[in-house]
Amino acid sequence: MALPITTSGQELVSINTVAPEEVKGFKMYPNPAYGDEVYITTAKNGNKKITVYDVFGEVVLVDRLTTNTLNISGLVPGVYVLQVTENKKTMTRKLVIK
């Protein structure tokens, strides 16, 4: 008994993706955070735009830092995604608040 086998496929489409440049010398501490502040430093320590997202992807905090101190007193304990943009370079990191 012979059964016909039909196969179909999708064309492989490549997307020209360029890896985003990360902020050099990035450090965030303490993580997990227990107080009202998190310190964010980079190699240039220039002005930074900080965006914090909750686990649902909602923006819960937006701030522009001219120093290295981010005030997180308005955030409840949990897991967040911190996005840092400095000199048109962006990176994300996980932030845990206890």
C-alpha cells in the first residue's frame, strides 16, 4: 500500500538585525534592592533615561538621571525590567525589589 506524502514549507526569510550597542561599563547595585535607591553607573556616567517595566510590560517609572541614583521608593516589591538609554545606546536588565 502506497500513500502519497505531500510536504510544504515556508521560505526562510532573513532579517538584517544589527545587535544593539550596549551601554559600556554598566553597573546597577544593589540588586536585589532593599531600600529606596538603586545606583546606576556607566563608563561615561552621562545623562541617562531610565524606564522601568513591570512583569505585564506596563511602564511603572520613567526618569532622567544626571547623577547615578534612581529613586525606586514608589515601586512595590517584585521583579521589573529596567531599560537604560545613554548616548543613543540602550540596554535592559532585570531589577528585583525586595
